[in-house]
Amino acid sequence: MKSLLTPQAPNPSFIDQVNILIVDDEPKNLTVLESILDDPGYRLVRANSGQEALLALMAEEFAVLVLDVRMPGMTGFELAQLIKERKKTSRVPIIFLTAYYNEDQHILEGYGSGAVDYLHKPVNTAVLRSKVAVFAELFSKGRALELANRTLMTEVGERRKAEERLHELNETLDRRVTERTNTVELREAELRDANRRKDEFLATLAHELRNPLAPVRNAVQLLRVKGLDTPELQWSTDVIDRQIQAMSRLIDDLMDVSRINQGKIELRRDWVTTEDVLRDAVESSRPLIDECGHELLLTLPEQRLSLHADRTRLTQAFMNLLNNAAKYMDRGGRIEVIARDAGNEVVVTVKDKGIGIPGDRLQNVFEMFSQVETTLTRSRGGLGIGLSLTQRLVEMHGGTVQARSEGTGLGSEFEVRLPLTSETSTDMSPPSQAPGAERFIPSQELRILIADDNQDACATLASLLELMGYCVRQAHDGQAAVDVAADFDPQVVLLDIGMPKLNGYEACRHIRDQAGGAARTIVACTGWGQADDRRRSEEAGFDQHLVKPVDPAVLFELLAAAAAGTKPSA
């Protein structure tokens, strides 16, 4: 129960109770009403006068008002009239109780003031309870409906907001899709541009690396043509020539990075011996081995075992194994290379006394970028691609490579198995020497024009051809080449592509337009060697496209054909 004069916060357990206001100036009558209407679902609020009742109605909502008609100050009829005049309380049902007004006009006055019922005292308990219960239930349902309406309105509002948001998203969807498409297209264009610039960089890098190799190879050929007086000089010349070939091959591979990444390296097979390959590998790795103070023991079989292999690539594979052994071993160690005949294959073992390989890493040593030492502790250098490349190269030759180790600090052993050919050392033709003067009979009448802005390359090639007996003129830019050709009337023109004033393509077209130009053999000698470069050479009118450093054998054969009146095909 609650008194208006002593308000209390509602107990949370009775939050769903229905408020019922009982008004009477006699406290004992209020007590009787409370006992009659006592119910857990009701919250009874007492008022002793009309003024207290108005205050209660202003503070809270009530399901029904049980009101005594005869009260001092303000009668029940007057209170009812005020209640009905206020919008907030106009719908509150009023049950009048009276012991005095029994006449019809009093009853009509009560109904006229807004009462829904009129009961006489003493009140019939059951009737009062029943009537109050009806209004309490109506109020509860109304309150529940109002709550449902508020919930519904909230949901409707949220749905409306969602629909508005969806509408906004739909309106901006095309714009966002267009923006995203433009972004993707821009990124794709950037990637294509980056890829194009990468290709241009590699092409330029290859060109710049090839240019210095050309005069070196020309100088080596000059030494051979003039004759080498000592075995040491012959050996040195062979070493330089082999390294030039190896560098040229690496530059060629640099031009097609995707092919290398996919393991698509083209092998250039020839008849070689195991001894030649291993000695080449030792020779290439010797500077690193000596720098580390290691001892190298090379054991070869008595019989020369022949392989049908790419000498440069197979040398590279064994060089990687030797370099790996040298790097991953403390100074002053020992490397053993043992080759033996195993019937239809040769077995080459490379052993070291180095840091070894843990058992759980043996299966990973041939993976790209795999290294035994961790990144933070590694002090031996390298990118971790050598063993992976070795495995690829050996497998491309039809062989296998396997790693063994007893564990950390106990050294490593790599065993390579390669198939032998049916040839023997006596069956193999001796390695051909680089072409010399005795292999060619140059025509004294063959006139050759060399045009190259690299003066060392131009001068060394001119000296070599003059030594061979040809009549040679030089030019160091494209316009000079055109002018010299008009005066000299060369039978063969060797043109660089990247020259000042006029590039090789333009110079070739001008030389072709000169009198007798159609009969001339014009050859591109350049560091640019991609497919597009060769296509442009053919379109410009070149008969042949040679990539620096030019193989002397190819050049001499081309000159011999020109002297014989035969033009090479591009």
C-alpha cells in the first residue's frame, strides 16, 4: 500500500502492478477498501481529499479511481469534473461510492460528471472487486498494447532508417563500383608499367654488361690469332674466354627472369668430360676457397667419362656446391671432391668438414632461400638459392643430388649422380680450338665497315679483322657510318644499334638506300638481344643480328659466306 503523503519507489518485483487510486476522507473507509481490493496485481494509492487525489493523478497513471462522493472541501462530483477536464486524466474510469445520495438526480449527476459506475455503501465486496478487476485488466491490456505500439514504432523507425540507408547505398553503389573499377584498372596499369620498366631495365642492364665483354673477347681472339708462345698464356686466354662465355650465358638468362623462376633454362648440350666440368668448377671456386684458407682434394677416375651436357650449366651446379662448402666451414678446412665410375652413371661427391646440417633440415636444404643458419646468426652470406639451382640443373641433365650429414658441426656431403653416355674419351673428338687464321682464307678484296660508339670494341674488332687480312674502316656514330659507307663502298657492314646521331636501325636504312646498298651484307652487332630487337633489325634491313660479345666462329663463318657472295638469313 502507498500513501500519497509518504511516497516510495516501486519495488522492482511489482513493476507490472496496476495502480488503483482510492479516495475517502475517512481513514477507516480507506482501510476497508484496501482489505477488499487487496491483490498482488494491484498497487493501491490512498488519498484523503480531492486535492490529494489530484496530486496523485498528476504524478502517476491509474487504472481506476474509487471515489467517495461526500467529502469536505471538494465533493466527489467536483473532483470528477476536474479529472474529466484534464486531457491526461480524462479517460480514467471513476467508480463513485456513496451512502447518502440515493435519489435518481444524484445518480444522474454522478454519471454526468464522468463516472462509469455508482455503488452504494455498504459496498458489495464481490461487485466492487469484479468492477475494479475489469478496469484493471483493460488498463493492463492497454498498457501492453501501448508498449507493443512503441516497440513497433521503434522497429518501423529502424526499418525506415535501414531502408533509407539501403537507398543511399543503392544510389552510391554505381559510383563506388566505378571508383573501385577505376582503382583496379589503375593498379593493373601500374603493375603493367612496373613490369614494362623492369623489362626495360633488364634489357638496358644486359646491354651495358655485354658492351664491355665485346672488346675483351676481341682481344682474346687477337691473342689467339697472333699465336700464344707459352702454355701459361694459352691457359690464361682459355680461362678468360670461358668466363666471357659464362658471363654471356648469365646475361642471357637475366633477360627472361620468369623463365628462370619457373626452371625453364634451356640447356646447350655438347660432348664434355666429367674431368673438364669439375676442373672448370674448381677453377671458378678457387678464389673463394683460397680466400678461406681451405684445402681442396680432387680425385678423378682413371678413365675420362663423357657426358652429353651443358658444360657451363653443369660447371655452375658443381661451383655452387664448392662455394657452399667453402662458406659454411671454418677457416683452414678441407674439401674433398671425388668422382667415380658407377657403371652407367658417374657419381661425384663433395665433402666438407663444416657446420653440418641438422637432421630435421636435410629435407629442406634444396628449397629456394633455405639456409641452415638463421637470419640473425648467419654470417656466411648468400641468398640461399645456390643449392636449389644446383638441384634444378642436375635434374635437367637427368641426374639426382642428395645431401647427407651426421648433424650439427659434423660436416656435410653432397652426392651428384649423372648418366654417362656410351662414348668414351677415345671416341670423343678433341675439343675444337677457337677459330684462327688457318681456318679461314679471307679475301683481300673484302671491305668491312665497323660502326660502334664503344671505341675499344670497335678498335679491337678492327685489329682482329685486319690481322685476318680484311680491309677495314671504322666509324663511331650512325651518321659517320653512313658517310664512310658512301665513300668506302663496303661489302660487309657491322653496325652497333645504340649509337649517337643516328641509331643502327636508321643507319642501316640509309646505307641500304645508297648505290649498291642492296648487295651489301649488313649485320647488327649489339648488346640488345630481345625478340623485339631482332624483329626491328629485320624490319630495318639487317641480314643478321648478332649479340655481343660476338662468337668469333660465327662472325668468321659469316664473313666467309660474304666473301663467297652468299648472304646470310636474318
